[in-house]
Amino acid sequence: RYKYLSYNQIHDFLESVQKKTSQANVYIDVIGKSFEGRDTPYVKITGKSHPRPKGTIFIDGGIHSREWISPAMAIEVIHRLALNTEQDPQVDQLLDMFDFIVVPLVNPDGYAYTFRPGENGGSTRMWRKSRSSNYSSHYSCYGVDLNRNFGYEWNDNPSYGGSSDPCSPSFSGPFSFSEPESQNLRRLLLSNKDDIKGYLSFHSYGQYMLYPWGYRQDVEIEDEHDLFHVAKVFRDVMLKNNYDYHVGGSAKSLYPAAGGSSDYVKGVIGVKYSYTLELPPVEGSTPYGFIIPEREVETIVTDTWKGIKALLFRLHYHT
Ligand code: 0X9
Ligand code: ZN
């Protein structure tokens, strides 16, 4: 699992997880199909004991196709929680506190595209969007930036970080939730609306732990203090392992970007603790950004898991 898995290999991995576990603790299903017809699987993991109602932690990866460390991190979370091959007692504690829903690959078409050898004279590895072909017939104008397509304060104005140009890498789509991939995530979020206590969306890169709002710089959230302090636990653990993370509001710390999933999860689904996690590397310090050598994946995901566990313990204490 410390390799970059292709779309098909992710399916095989999930199948092997299901074979090794019981349907009662680990439930795998699909939330829908992508534009090109690929299944989008999700995993629900519950503990063995404590049938009492628990809150749910919702985690996704692979909204942006070139950010390969993101599905890799989601797969690590599934492995740790569902199989717990390291027999980590903290995992049992976490499963007593929460159920987990993990969607490891929100944008399977874009991801599969980044695995294709370059064509049209260019490389496909840096593709960010989905692969819908509804809005322009030119090959470079395919797709929608799914992290601009969610329906909370959706806006395709460039000063809100989205674009109305189908050829732009941050094309917001013609309207919010125009895409099957964002609709798929919305459906799963809505059907678990009342249970979700925390949301983590994996992206890369830059080492930021971001909370809403992302759509504008000049709006504050009333519970910023709480979101900051839960995220700070992650930052502190990561710093001990030599990863320097910045914690802050999305628009202020990074840039305004309307239509992001974490704004929607907070604004519409009503989840207080809604975060976008920009995984390593840190901005500027390395020769690569989205292209992390495979030999470094294990260290990054195992270190990051420690930070995520600490954040979840803190989140439970707060909720
Ligand atoms: O631009 C994005 O969608 C995210 N960064 S990335 O480099 N992974 O593309 C940041 C999203 C943060 N959320 C908002 N600013 N709304
Ligand atoms: Zn991203």
C-alpha cells in the first residue's frame, strides 16, 4: 500500500479489505459513477463493540487528480482502521468513539487520466480536474475543478478563486453540483448529515490545515477558536516529526476559493469541524510538489496518521 495504486489497484485493495473483515465492521459500497462511468467506492468502518449511536468522521481523497499523496493517505486510513495490522490500541479507542466513512477517490476519471502516458504532446500527470466533456470539445478544456463545484456560496468569479472558462484548471462548472463526482459526494454527505462530527478532505501540497471559510477573505467564522485548537493538536504532533504545518482559515491562509467541499460541509451539512488538509511537501522547500517519489510515501502517510489520530482524540473530547 506504500505504492501509488492505480484506479484498478484501489478496487483490488478494497476487495482484499472486505475479504479480511466482516461485513458488520467494514462495509464497502459505491456512491455512484463518474462522468466516464467509473464506480466511486466508499468504505464505512465501525467498531466491534459499542452499538450505541456514535458520531461519524467523514474523510475523502482524490478530489484533485494530480495530488497522488491524497488517495494514498486515504488508503492508509482505511488500512489502519479496518485491518489494524499493527494492533494499535488507539485504533480500538477511536472506533469506540466514532464510525468512519472514507471515500478514497472522489475523482476517478481524473486520477486514471494522470496514470496515462502523455498524449497530445503534453503530459497528463498534472491534470487537476474531472474529465467531463460537456462544456468544450477541445481536449485541454475537459473537466471541472471539483473543489470549485460544491454548492455553498458557489461563484465562478476569478476573484472568488473559480473560473467560468472551461479551459481553466479551476473551472467551477456552469453551476454548483453540475458534476456527477460532486453530486456523488453530496449524496453520501446528505445521507449521513446528522451523524457527521468531523470532515477531513485530503489535498496537496503545502502543509496547511485549513478551515472555513474559503469563499471569501473578509468573513469570519464564529467558532474559529474551536476549529483552530483542534487543528493545532495536529500541528503540534506533526512538528515533533519535523513537518511544519500552517493552521488557519482557507481564504486567509491560502487564497479565496468558492465552491470547495469543506465550505459546503460546514455551511450546508452543518459539520462544525470541517477541514482541508494540504499534505506535504511544504511550499517552496523541495524540488517537487505534486510528484512525491514513491519511496517517500510510507514515511509521509505513517507520520501523518499520528497527527490525524491526535486530532480525532481532541475532536472527540470537544464534541
Ligand atoms: O485550491 C484548492 O482547491 C485547494 N488547494 S489545492 O492546491 N489542493 O488545489 C485549497 C482549498 C482550500 N479551500 C478553499 N480555499 N476554499
Ligand atoms: Zn487539491
